[in-house]
Amino acid sequence: MNQGFESIVTGAPDIDSLASLAPLKPFARETLAFVDALSSSLMRSVFARKHPELAALAYWMRKANLARLEQEYNQTLGNRLWVPRGTVFHVAPANVDTIFVYSWFLALLSGNCNIVRLSSKRSEPSLLLIQSITDLLNAPEHNEIAARTLLVRYPADDEITAMFSAVADVRVIWGGDATVKQIRAIPIPPASIDIAFSNKYSMAIIHARRWLEKSEIRREQEAKAFWNDAYWFDQMACSSPRAVLWVGDKDAVEQAVNDFWGRLDDLLVNKATRFSDADYVNKLVAVDSLAMENKIQVHTGSTNNLVRVWLDEPALHIDHHCGAGLFFESRLSALDELRPLLSRTIQTISYSGWEKHEIRDFIMESPLAGIDRMVPFGQALDFSPSWDGFDLTRVFMREITVT
């Protein structure tokens, strides 16, 4: 323990030493070698391969993707001069306790020094990940990265957060609205900036008639893709769909509903999906509370891992949502009926039954009040440098003009 916080890596730099160290160049050789080494470590690990979120992370960090990110960076850069901002302080979320790596590595690839406050939640995937990171930071060939990295864990404490915030050129806050408000109340240097990822929620839309026209194989594939989107992280990731909106006439929707949910139910049985006892209790309470306020129809799968609440009026009812395989669903006659349902609290819409150009036309036709991403089934949890409307690679740098 040190100054009220636990430093995860033995021999890690102190705060002042880290903050005074010169940043690396964007996509420096040392950085690329470290990220690639972690990717290789996870891919080789039998234990890591048992956790899909770690497999996805390892895939995202592979050399080919790093090369693509660097190419996109150079193309965007053009003749501009971008330099790292300096020191980035990341406050990791508890609901998706491995996502800190994505923002940390984008800040690292941009050249910055980093302080990461890890979640107090200690799931098996996060422990495996942190152990792999620790092993690499202790290796001599990664000294340059270790000198610019401080991984810490501590209970909520404004004084400790203020200590780290005082040296931050960028503060990245992952968490609920209350967490964002609490940390934003703690000052940062006048020239520094905050990037906040507050409460966001997501939904899925399905074109009923086109779903029925898909081949048997394709419907099976998309049901599995939806399972990936919804059931990783127990449906609590901000990009996991909580509502499913069916687009089409009543007859087509009724047929598509029965087909889609039947396939998902079979998948859940085959995968032996299991939530905690508390999750099942919370789900029952959520449905009962919603039933007291609205006229609803409740449909339960062959197990309690799938509970659907049909609403005559489309809504997310966020206050009643607890994850663990709970879905609200409604019907829209046409895609345009989606527009009034959107707000800045909507992050991702995953879709099935539309071509990419149709989605782009829908967005460009009229400015949308909300949403940051629209992705096909199976890509809701895919992380990219653009997240919640922020281009993180760009955010972690500042521009110098020369005239």
C-alpha cells in the first residue's frame, strides 16, 4: 500500500516521476511491441481463451489491427502536427471491468503516460488480464512502458482521486452518472480536459419481413451474434441491447418474433447460460415493478435466462432494467418511428435486416437526437477508437500549428 492506494505493479513509478517523464511518439516501436506482446500472451493462455471478452481483446490488439490503426492515424494526420497531451488518468468502470485496457492502450498508442484506477471488482477475466499485464511490465524489454504506467486500486476516495487528477492532462471517467458528477467536482489543471462515459443504453432493431426471408443458416448465425451482443457481461455493458424493436406489419412481426426468440432460447439452453441468484431475483422484481405501472405481456423462455416484456408503446424503462436476459420489445410500422425514441442516453443500435447504405441514408436524412453507433448484430461490443461519439486517438493528442 502507498499513500492510500495499492500499486498493482512492483517497482511502478511514483506519480511525480511518471507525470514529468517525456511522452513517447505516437505508435512508437516500444508501444507496439508491448501491445503485441499482451495480445500474444492472451492468445496463448488456455485460461484466457475461456473468456470471450479476453479473446476479443487479444484479437483487437493483434499486429494487423495495430497496423490498421496506425495507417488510419497517418491518413487523418496529413500535414498537421499532433503530439501527446502528456498524462492520462483513467477511472475504469465496474460493470465491464476489462474495458480499461482499450482506453489505456489508445492513450498509450498516442504516446501518453497513463494512470489507471482499476475497478474494485475482481472477476476472473480481469485478474487474468492484470496478471498478464503485470508480467509484461516487469520484463526488462518493456521498461519504457513500465516507466510511463501506474496501475492502482483504491476505494472511492476524493483525496486520492484529486492527487491523480492534479497531474492529469486528460481525465477519462467511465461509470454511471453519479460517478461522473462526483469525479467532475474534483478539479483538474486549467489546461486539462475531461472525457466522460456516463450512463448509456442500447437497443436492437429487426426488420421482420427480411428476417423471415433469411436462410436457416443465416438466422442461426444472427441469433448467435445477438447472443454475443446481449449476454457477454450479463447484458450490463452499455452497448448490450436491452430493448428489441420489430419493424414491419403485425403478421410479419408475430412470425419473426416466434422464430427469433425460439432460436435464442435454444442457444441459451445449449450454452448452459447461468446468472447469479441475485440476478434472477432482481429480474423478477423489475418485471413486477414494471407491471404495476404499465400494461405489459411477459414471456419467459424455457429457462429464466430469457424474459421478454412486450410493451404496446416502445420504451427502454431504464429504471427497471437489471440485465441478466431481460428484454423489452415493441413494434414499429416503419424505421422512421424510431426517431422520437432517441435521446443522448442511447449509445448503440444493433440491427438486422438493413444494408449499410440504408442505415447511412436513415442517419443523413435528418439529424438524430441520440445514438453514437449503429452496427450489425454481433458487433455491439466491438471496441473502436470512436466511442460514444469521441475519436479517442484524437482526444488524447493536441495540435501544434506552425505558420
